[in-house]
Amino acid sequence: MSNAQHLANVMVTAFIDAVNRGVDLVPVVADSTSTAKIAPFIKAFPDRLVNVGIAEQTLVGMAAGLAIGGKVAVTCNAAPFLISRANEQVKVDVCYNDTNVKLFGLNAGASYGPLASTHHSIDDIAIMRGFGNIQIFAPSCPLECRQIIDYALDYIGPVYIRLDGKDLPQLHDDDYRFTPGAIDELRKGEQIALVAMGSTVHEIVNAAEQLTEQGISAGVISVPSIRPCDIEQLRNLLNPYPAVITVEEHNVNGGVGSLVAEVLAEGGCGIPLLRLGIPDGQYAIAGDRASTRARHGIDAASVVKSAMRICAGA
């Protein structure tokens, strides 16, 4: 497997390759060229980038207009400002009007660390799930990210892609193929299922390995496709387990934990569920990633402790 990569770099490479194969793609940024790591694209196609300045509402509105004009419009800026400041434009201009815009939420979760709640995006999946008519993805590694982006650029309609702000290693072999809606079972287990989306998938992979050393068999399930989502597949994967833990760098409400709770409840599955994430009514702390995840119980070590407690019947 290849070395870790920043998902924004994967995004930019995908954009360049798309234009080279004939996609009429136009990135729109809000003075976020450094955040988007878009310099290689500008060098290759200096006349294709639109920079609206620090004006996120204009960013989304202009992207919708470009899409109506026949372009494949992609927005590239920090997730907290895309989702919060341009909320109405995302809802109306993109989702309600079904425009062919691809929204990239960069540095999602608590990627900005010490910059705290103004720069954290721990509610983006919840908000986007509340909007109709938009597909939602949260890639966990470079290969998966590239395939999701390639799919999104070919798909006609609104898409939101949540991208982490740190380098992530590969989780898949080269023969991996992303399928919209499909659930990704990375490891089979017997005693407890660990479920995550995006970068916290790496935490549950590490947790499962540590649990094996403790004699506990943990399954690892990644949900890269939030909408569409193969609900039946997810339920069938979880149903054999005595307990489930979900892990996300997102509020516990509205993200993958809520999705799993809905799937289990609506399927009549009487399986205990523990949702780990930013607690209800709280913000993520201001700190580096390791400190943040440890404080909120979403790092591998904390997941191990929670799983051992559940498996011990505590």
C-alpha cells in the first residue's frame, strides 16, 4: 500500500485528470487556494479557477450558476464556512434546485485543532442529511477518496464530500472499487462491531487490532457513503453482533451514530449501541488531534476501553 496522502491533494489531482479527459470542470474557491492545495490545478489551467474572495454565500451561488450554464462546478473551501455561512445557498441554490455542484468540505471535523469551534465542523453531516436531494460521502483513505471524487464528477446532481485535514494512509488494496451506497466491511468479528466514517475509521482499525490482543474479536465497518446508503446491507452486517460502537469526529447526533441507531431501531434489532463522538450539546475542545480525540473518547485507546467494558458486561 502507498504512503499517506492529504485528501486535498488527491482532490486536486482528480480535478486535473478530469479536465484532461474532457470534463468541463470549474473549481470555485473563497480565498481558499491554500486550504484547497489548488496551486497545481491553477498552474495547469490558469483560466479555470474562480476565486470569489472571502464570500462563501457568493461561492455557492456562483457555483450553482456555473452548473446551470453547463459546467461541472466544484467548491473548495473549509467545511465550517461552507456549511454554516452558506447554509441557505447550499439548501436552495444547490439542493432544492438540483444543480450539478460538488461541494467539498475541507478540513472537516476538528482538523483545525487549536482554532476551536469557529473552525471545527462537527455538524456538517447532520446538516447535509437534513437537506434533500444531495449525495453525501466521507472517504477514509486516499484510494477511496479518489474513487468517490471520480464518481461524483460523473454523477449529475448535488454531492457533498467530507474531507479530513490531515494525511491519511491507505486502508484498501489496489483492487478496491468504490460503489455508491455500499458498506465497507474491513474486518469480520464476533463479539462487537466497530463502525465509523471518514478519518476515524483508522481509529477503529487500530482499536480492533488492540482488542484482538486482549482476546476480543471486533468487526470493523466503514460507512463512506452516507447517502445513498445500503441500509439492508448495514443492518445485515450488524445484526449478528451482540453490541455495536460507532465512532466519529462529529457530534453524536446526525452522523454515523444516528444513522446506525436508525437502521437498528427501524429493523427491530435489539442490539446495544454506544455512540462515541462529540457529546450532545458540546463543542470539540481546542487542541491537537490526539488530545481532542482522547478527550472525547474517539481515539483507538478509548474505543478499546469502551469495547472491553461492554464485552465484560459492565
